[in-house]
Amino acid sequence: MKPVLVSLVCPKCGETEHRRVRPTRLIAFTQDRVCRSCDTRYAPPTPRRAALVFIVGGGFLLLSGIAGLAATTIAWLGRGLPDPIGMLISGGVTVLGFLAAVHGIRAMVYSGRV
């Protein structure tokens, strides 16, 4: 799958007239655009508030997951029995939070609004 360029206007010819098409990305806040002049596909930048939600929410999930991993590890050391389900869930939350925060940072950087 070819990456979609991010721009407010057509990145190839600068035209503002476009038609909307279904996005190919997993996370999209609006439809992609195809330039009426040169048929270049591009996407408008992610809104700043959406990028901030991903950064803050991802940071919260990341910290929660790390706290969960710490708690299950301490309990494991105290009892001597591992809690694989708790560690798996906490690890998953940690990874999800990290990916959400990275997505928010990338959306902020690629939108040109840093």
C-alpha cells in the first residue's frame, strides 16, 4: 500500500478542487482527497485536537500499563506465583498506549503544526 501524502491542497499541482474518496488508513478523521486536475491522492492533516487526544490518552494508557506491570511483578515476587493474565493485559495496555502516543506525535509533526 502506497503512503498517502498529507496536505491542505494538492501536493503535486497546488489545486484546491478535489473529490472525496474512502481512506485506506486504519485511523482517519476525514475522507481522503483526489485532485480534480491531476488525480493525485492526498489526505488533509489530522486536526490538532485529535493529535493531542492521542498523545494524552496514549500517555495515560502507557503509564497505566507500566503501573499494572509493576504491580503484577511485585505481587509475583511477594507470592512466588506469576500472574500471566495480569501481565499480558498490562503489557497490552502498555503497547497500546505507546502506539497511540506515537501516532499522536506523528500526526502533530506531519501536520506541520509543531
